[in-house]
Amino acid sequence: MSVEMTAPETAPRLATAKDYFDLLKPRIMGLVVFTAFAGLVAAVGITGQGINPLLAAVSILAVALGSGAAGALNMWYDADIDAVMSRTSTRPIPSGAVPRDEALALGLIMSGVSVLLMWIASNVLAAGLLALSIAYYGWFYTIVLKRRTAQNIVIGGAAGAFPPVIGWAAVTGSTPLDAWILFAIIFIWTPPHFWALSLVAHKEYKKAGVPMLPVTNGAKATRNQILLYTLLLAPVGLWPVATGLAGILYGVTTTVLTVGFIYYAIKLWRSEAGGPEAGAEERKLAMSMFGFSILYLFGLFAALIIEHGFGLYFPLGGF
Amino acid sequence: MSESVQISEEARVKAQKRRNVWLAWALVAFVVIVGLTTAIRIQETDFSGGDRLYFSGYLDEAQKEDADREAQARYEEMRAAEAEQTDSSEQPDE
């Protein structure tokens, strides 16, 4: 799909520290750091292996820097489409605050620094996984997938799923099944999370020529896919209880949040959200689903941290 | 939409200087973090293995070697105990 794009003319303005901080996509960074920390805490709790608190803090800092680097690389490459979409037109590059080259330089330097810090603070496996996740988001998702396929979010979702595996590897130097279960939760969670937002912003994506699912397959197909992935997420979310990775607190939290997530998905599925008939009500519903999906992931990983970090781990199963 | 301003040379230089200060602090932070991390890793490292370093997987090897040495010592102790027992049972009563 190719669309003629005309970026709005913006005169340059003085960059502030906030502009450079925004370049790192701080909200995504927050979730990435949180899930990496959960992976780290769960690894300590399950394996009994310890990690020096300062080394753990540096490892988490490295994950944060890596996430920021990938965000800067994404903004560097996507500056043209960001300028076209009103939601992203105020970002540092399209608003004229930060030159594209600076974003690229910042992204590349931070990538190197983050991987180096991770290697020094933990081990080569965690550093390698961090490098892989930066490349996956900054290059594979941003440059290869995003403008080519409607499955960009599904395949690209793996980039955001790496942090708990990296956190686990930082402690143990290995990535057992438990770590990959946490990966699977985020991987399956990403499509319904992002497609809920894209149901609201589909016109913008169309204008920018980005083949998001609502643009290529329509709103109904997107709502079907959201419901499908949400139903698939239900057993995957509870998988840690079966393996013994998580206990009662996690099980109860996940069950409640899963019911809520499915409720929103069904409500959205039955609505006209993203379609030509959609109004403010549907828009609000899609945004509620998007907001709840963040709460869902936060709740799951918070329960995992509380269980393993505060001695409240009472396993139900385990094989 | 974002506000747009005309940038004077003076304002540009001032902003550049401010950014340089931020960069300098970032570099200082990086040096401090690497220094602290290295200090902790050195404390955790057993250098009795010669020129091997922690990031070459030396600690794992060292742990394995320690376990092997302990197993060998236990084995030798057991053999010695067995030999002693045999000797005492073979000695004729006087």
C-alpha cells in the first residue's frame, strides 16, 4: 500500500529535555521496565538464585535504556508517518524540536550503552537478548513489518514480550520454560491491546498508509481478532499457575482480570467500534478496552512481583 | 499543534550548552555505574584461576572444579576408611 504523504510544515522550535525524554517513549518504557522487573523477581523466587541489588538495578536500567533506544529508532524511521497522524504529530521529530539524525544517533548510542551495561551487570545471554529485542523493535518491526503487513502487531509483539525473559536471564543466565510463559502472555496480549487503539485511530493509519488490521481487513474482522486473541489469552494467562511459576494470589488476580478482559472484548465484538456507524460511545468503548488491557497486564505482573517479592507465593500446581 | 518559535543564534547556543551539560552528566552517570558494577563483580570473582575472567564463564567452571575436588576428597576418604577396615580385620589375633 502506498499513499502520498504530505507532512505539515512546522518551523523548528527549541528542544527541551522533555523532547529528548519523549523520544524514548516513556510510557512503553514504564511497562517494559515493570515486566522485566517481574521476570527478575520471579526468577529469584523460583530458582532461589540471588543477585546483588545494585547489579539488579543496573540490569533494569539497561532494559530501560534499551527500550528507550528502540523507541528513538522507531521515531527516527517513522517521522514521516508521525507527521501525518494528528495523534503523533506533536512528537519531538515531526514538531521540529529534535532533528531526525539526532534521534538516530541517540537510538544507536543508547542501544550500545544498554547492551554493554547489561553484559557488565549480568551475563552475555541477557545482553544478547536485550540486543535482539532492540533490533527486533527498532529494525524488524519498525522498518520491515510495520508498513508491509497487517500482521505487523502480531509478529512485532514479540519485541515487547522479551523484557521478562531478559529479567529472568539476568538472574540465572538461562531462559527456562517459565520465562517463555511470561513471554507468551505479553505476546498474545499485544494484538487485542493495540488493535483496540487502532479501531479508534484507523482513519489516521489509513491516511499515513500504515496497513493496520482495521485499514486492510475492516473493523468487523479486527473486532473478531480481538475477541479471538482475548479468549486465547485466558488459558495462557493462567498457565503460570499450572506450572507452579505463580500461586494463589496470581491465580485469583488473573481470573478476575481475565473475566473483565473477555467482558470488554465481547462488548467490543458486539459493537460497531471502528466501523462507519461508530460514534462517541463506540470510541469510548474501544478506549476502555485499551485502558483495561493495560490494567490487565499490570495486574498480572504486579501479582507475580508481590508473590515472589513479599513471600506470598503459595503454589497450586507445578510440573 | 506544537508551538513554533523563531530561533535566534543566542538562544540556539544557550540550548546547545544546556544539552552539553546534560550529556556531561549522562557520561558521569555512565562512568559511575560502570565503576560500581565492576567493583561488585570483582568482589564476587575468585581470581585464583589465573587469567580467566568472570564473563568467560569462569565462575561456573570454578564451581564445577570445586565440586569435583570435594567429590574426589570424599572418595579418597572412603577408600582410606575401607583400607583401614581391611587392615584391621586381616591382622591376626595375638
